[in-house]
Amino acid sequence: MVTDLEGRPRKAMDKTALQAWAEEHSAGPVVSKPDRQLSLSSKLLRFPWNDAMAMAVASDADGKTRINAVLDAVALSVGQPGPGAATVHLMLGTGPGGAEEPAIREHLGAIGTLVTELTGTPEVHVWTLAPGEEPKRAAVSPPAFTTETPANWAKMLMTAAGKPVTGMASAIVAALKGRLSFALYPKLSSLKSAEPWQMRLDGLEIGRAGESGATLGLASKDLTKPNEPRVSWQKVVGPHPRHFTADQVDELVSFVDGLIGSWTHPDHPGAVLGHGQAEHALEAHILSGRLTLRTAAGPLQLAVPLRDGMLAAAQFPTLWGDVTRPARYLDALLADNEGQPWAVELKDQDAGGGHGAYLRHGIGQAVLYRHYIKSAHQLDPWFEHYGLDRTRCRAALAFPKAAPSTAKVIDRLCALAALYDVEVIEFQRPS
């Protein structure tokens, strides 16, 4: 029995308990140090078990670490010397309830999608391990999305598709015409509020706008932190939200121009704004048509045309499991010239993530977004409204062109993406 430091039975298979179990049952060394070559973190225990390599993730790891471990386990298997293994084990530490615990329902649903959509080898066997018990093989499967959430979101999407941008919101769009970084985004949960439109600069939300009023406000718990976008926001806007009435559009525009100027690099005016949210900025360049992504078959276009200064396909909500929340927002929903939608996961490796696990996990996100779109039939009215065939959705991982020195890492990334029918798109960084 695995116990804590005081000899009491553990209530969950946290990392300490999981490592103790692995050291007792492993057929060889248990590795917990990071693997820099394969970009595997110390949260992932690796050891031989049950005639194959195993990767174990503790109960105290966050949900994305547990979900991403499917991609990491495959990378571990194919990264071993010699012929690729036919099987790799993924072990999930849990509480006493094992696979029945509500807290891991989303995790197991997402894992079911990633295991099922993997083609070729290795085959991933998923196990749960509760305190004081033997590992149990988990019968994972892709979620069918049976809750009311997809239907509710579909109604909101259709409402946003037909809701006109009027009044002060429209006047702000007209006054900021020519500022390519500015756009309105629909806030699906607030379409009936006084300020239903998010105002964004290269993807960063700077406030809300409506029929007769607007507010500049940065969603930050601590505006005093010494980094962007907070530093420029304090200088230009100040520490408190600013409210504007319909006769104060010019005043609002002056603040917006101040923010744009603060975040614009003088030598690279066409680059993304330097507000500290690089992925959102790339997303905005793509969804506004300033940056075109190209697949092997040709260029992708906007799935939803820009309308009245609004990017209607931005922040498209999805689910990863048969749950009601959390919403998992798709970076970019695009389309090809055959009416196939493309779920695109955007990454910016220069923003701190690097070329290893950060990009690898993006493959998994693209797969999960694609599965939701292809499976959630409740979305049909919205996709049909824009002439798109939901059931033919494709998936892609897109990021700025990698340096030649990372060629081997990118080759491994492309090989893994091919196992999931995910296209890898590299593009020139906006400058």
C-alpha cells in the first residue's frame, strides 16, 4: 500500500505516490528528470512496464498535462532506439474513484479522441491507477457531446451571425477605419448586454462597445505587473476603466491610437503589435485576412467574411469531452475553396514555448477541435449558413517558419502530425 510520510494510506496517486508505485513495479529504471532531446517534462514518469514503455502522470498534474501526455507517450515510443514499439502505456494517477471521478471526465474524453484518431503505431493503452489498487485498463472512446452546451452555443453563434453592428459600436469601427489591428469580436455570452462587442487590438481585448456606450478596460487582476500589455496600458489609459458615451467617440479613438502607437515597433510597422499576447496577435492577422495560410493544396480563406469590422469566427467555442465546460477556444476557423472548414491551432515558438512539446501539443489541440466540429451535429445550422460542410473538417498546426537548426525537431513533429492527419503549416512572420 502506498502511504504518506506519516504512514497513512494516500487519498490520491500524486507524483510522490506514483513514483513509489513505479519504482516497486517497474521492470527497469524510473526516469523523472526532463528529457531535453524529446522535450519531456519532469511531470512525466517514464519506465518499462508490462512488456512496453510506460508514461505515468500523477493525479496532481493539471488537465492539459494529462491530455497532452498521449502525444508525449507516442513521442517517447517513437524516440526509442531501434524499431518502433507496437505499444506504449499511458498511466493516469487518480483518486479513489479511478476513471469514474467527475474531475477527469474531460481528460478521458480528450484522451479517447487522441488515442482513437492515431493511425499506425504505436497503439496507446490507457490505464488508471487509484491508491491501493492495481492498474485498470481504461476503455476510452471519443466523446459524443450529448450535453445541451453545443446546441446552446450554436444558437449563440447564429444570433451573432445575424446581429447588426449599430450605434456607437458602428461609429467606433468607422472612426478607426485604416487601423488594421482594430476589430470587434462577438462575445457570445453577452450578446444581449448593453456592450455585446469586444474591442480588440491584434487579438488583445481592450474593452467593450455597444449601441450607446463603450468601455476601455484591460482584463488583468494586477495592472502593476511590469510587463506588457500592462505597462503601456497604465501610461496611455491609466489604472481604471474608462467609460464613453456616444458623443465621445473621438476621445476613445485617441486612447486606442495611443495604445497602437505604444505597441508598434517603429522599424516593423507591419509586425504584430507588441502587447505580449503573440498567439492572439497572429490569430488576428489571419482572421482579418492580413496573413494567408497555405496548405499543400492551396491557400486557406476566411470561413466567415469580415462584417462591419467584426471577426465573427474568432474565439470559436469547442469542447474536448462530453462535459458542459470548460470552453476550449479554437484559434482560427478557416476554409478551403472546396467548402471544407479547417481547424487551425496557432503557435508562436518565439514567444517562449520553443519547438518541442509546445508545438507537439498543438497537434493534439488541432485534433480535438476537429473532432468536436465533425461530431457536434448541433452546429449544422451555423456551418450551413456559411456554406461549409462540418463533417469534412480538416486540421492544421500553423507557426512561423522555424530556424534551419531545428530541422530534426520539425521532422519529428511532421511525422507525428501525419499519424493524426494534421497538416503542418509554416508561414513567414508578419513584418
